[in-house]
Amino acid sequence: MSERKVLTGARMVLPDGVVDGGRLTVEGRTITGVDPAPVNGPGTAASPGPEGEAGALDLGGHWIVPGFVDMHVHGGGGASFSAGTAEESLAVIGTHRAHGTTTMVASTVTGELDDLARQAGALSELVEQGDLAGVHFEGPFIAHNRCGAHDPQLLRDPHPADVRKLLDAARGTARMVTLAPELPGGLESVALLAEHGVLAAVGHTDATYDATLEAVEAGATVATHLFNAMPPLNHRTPGPIAALLEDERVTIELINDGTHLHPAVLELAFGSAGADRVAFITDAMGAAGMGDGRYPLGPLEVEVIDGVARVVDSGSIAGSTLTLDEAFRRAVTVDRLSPLDAVRALCANPARLLGVADRVGSLEPGKTADLVVLDGEFRLTGVMRHGEWIVTPPLG
């Protein structure tokens, strides 16, 4: 008989609202019960249940939210997915899991096409093992003027044959490709991705407003870290930002670390797109979960000072050192989002986009037992993945 775990007394963020003093039951890898209140009243441990029940854990004064879903992450723990090795990839995964990200997509950075294909092959094995939810190619099909922390010498136009090469190398595990649709072959590649069920994301782009609308019509459904690495919003030339914000078919990635976006801009994006169209991401590189210092990002060297990562040669911001537990805490304490809206942005929306919402992204019976425990100040105190504690919350 599978082990039974019962969590009581916490405030739980469910798909339709917050429940005080709830009771959540886990059997094996699965959530089997989500109840408004524990059997013996709020904040008290439940009495021992049927044989096989491990006893109840009183989490009064805490929050339980779904495990976080990160659809755009490059590295962490001093390691990078672009290294293309299982050892480094597992180090990245372990770092972010300890910060509450129980589902993640591995993002690559611009490199030679053959090298990216090799990385995709290695990462696909981790997807097949269930350690990753897919592969995201960010580059090399991006605009030179908006390349950010991507090596400009390795950029190339998104010819469909080259895009197809990467999809084939990923063996069905590619979930997203970021590209600049204004480049030669851009619209054709967007259509190719949509045809194969891969998310086409507009990013690192100089596209005009009209060109962006064409990309959305061709099948683009994601804005890669909106506002960053694209022309700013202008009252006469609105560019890609206005086009991506206004279309209900597009989900907006936002990096909520206090560096990439001013709180007023985040509020603008939320107000325009709505809570069901925003996905918080980390865009994290190897320094996430680490300290200041120098780290590789693909072929480039990045220096982290006071938690901000920049390319040594150009000074461009190079991803982030963010983890999603900090993104959640910032959302509710600085940005004043409701916990429900924060859960939508960190869990439900990315899970839906990735096609895994039947298993993760919400606290519901039948879903995988992936969850995060937060204290009263929204600091992480526990992480459960597949019914097992990765970070065990304080007892008593």
C-alpha cells in the first residue's frame, strides 16, 4: 500500500480561490483529497486515519501552493543546460527544485547548429526520464540588434530546414522555439512550429507591430520575456509589445526579479493581458542559487555583481539569478498581486501552455503531488515533488 500523507491547517490556493485551514491528502505520487478544512477543525492535527496513513502534518500559519512551473530556464547551481551533459543538467534541476520549481523546461542559448542538436539529444533523454518537461531553443534565430546575451557571430536566419533540424534532434521533446519573425524564413518557421505542436515564441526581435501581428496569425502564442530584447513601446511605432499584449492568443513571459522590469511595467502588463495570460519565468543562468562571480553562458562569460548578471564584453543583462520562490514572494509582497493570481502566473498558466495541466499546475485530486509550502511571509519552507519531500517543512 502506498504511503499516505495528510497536510492540515494551511491556507491552500486552489484554482477558484483560497481556502483557510485546509486538508490535503497525498497517496503515493498523487493528490487524493483537497478539503476546505481538516476533520478536527482548523489548525489542528488530524487523528490517525486508516491503516497506511503516515499521520498528519500541522501546517497552521503556512500556505500550500502548487509546485512552480518554469518554462524558460538556462541554468542554476553553477551549472547550465547548454553544457549538454546529464551531470550539469541534473545540477540545474536539483537547484531549482529546492526552490519550488517541480516542473521545468530546459532552455538553450545560441550556439552552432550542430552543437545545439547535440544538446537537444542529451536533454531529450532527461525529458523521457521525466526530469524535464521539454526543451526550449532560445536562439540562434534572433535579431542581431536584440541579441542580448547571445553570441552575435552565431546568429542565423530561421530557415525552416534549420528549425526542423533542431526539432528532429530533440526527438519530439521540443516544446518552444524563440525566434524573430521578421527575419527571412520567420513566418514560415512559426507555421512549421505550430504544425508540429511546438510553441512559437516571439522574442529577441526588431519586428514591427504589423509584422508581429502576422506572426501571431501564423501561429505564435508566446512572448519571450516581454519588454526585454525588443523595441520599447512607442506612441507612434507601437512595435511588438503592443501587438503581443493585445492578442488574447498570446501568453506573456515576465521576469519578475526587480531588475528586468519596473513594478509599474509589470502592473501594466498584468492589467493589459490579464492574469490568465501571464507566465512568470526565471530566465535563470548558472548563478541562480549561487553567489556573485563569473559564470559561462553558452560561449559567453557572464559576471554577476549584487545578483545581477551581465555579459563581460558587452555589459548586456544576461538572464537572471532568480528562482521562482523569490518571484512568487515578490509578486505578493512587492507587486501586490493576490496569491491566486501569482499561482496562475507561476503554475497554472505555464502548465497549460506546456500541455501538462492535466497533471500539474493546481492542487486538485488526481493531479501529481507537486506542491510548495510557504510561511506567513511567503518564504519557502517545504517542497514536495511526486509525493516525496525534497525540502521538508518544519515539524510542530
